Amino acid sequence: MATVEERVKAITARVLGLELDEIKSEHSFTQDLGAESVQSIELVAMFEEEFGIEMDEDAALAVETVGGAVEFITQVCRQQGVELEE
């Protein structure tokens, strides 16, 4: 199984139509990767589906960077008892 970071980057690449190697942890979803609000909502939904979690949408949409999303999702998974590969 892939790490949280690998899974987040794979979903981000798919939703935003980017190459996997274009996505870095420090990248902002909107500034660097060009995500629009509709795509940001789609990303949240895809992350929830991928990890089997429920995220607070406002809190999730407030996350600005890919690395921030990895940390946020990891934290939510721990709170909801979802097993993760480190």
C-alpha cells in the first residue's frame, strides 16, 4: 500500500490533470497547482473516499498545501481509527 503522501499526490494529479512528478509537498493547491473551488471540493470528496474518512469540509478546504493535506488526513485517520502505512 502507498503512503498517505503518495496517495494524496496521486489523487491530486488525477483531479487536477497534472503529472505526478509535478506535485511537491510545499505546493499550494490553488496558487501552484491551479485548483479552482470546484476542484478543491472534489479533492476533499476523493480524499474521503480514498481513506474511508469523514472530514470537516471547512477545515479540509482551509488546508492550503499538499503537505498540509497529508498531515490533516493523517490526523483525521488517526482520530477515526483508520490504519495507515507510514
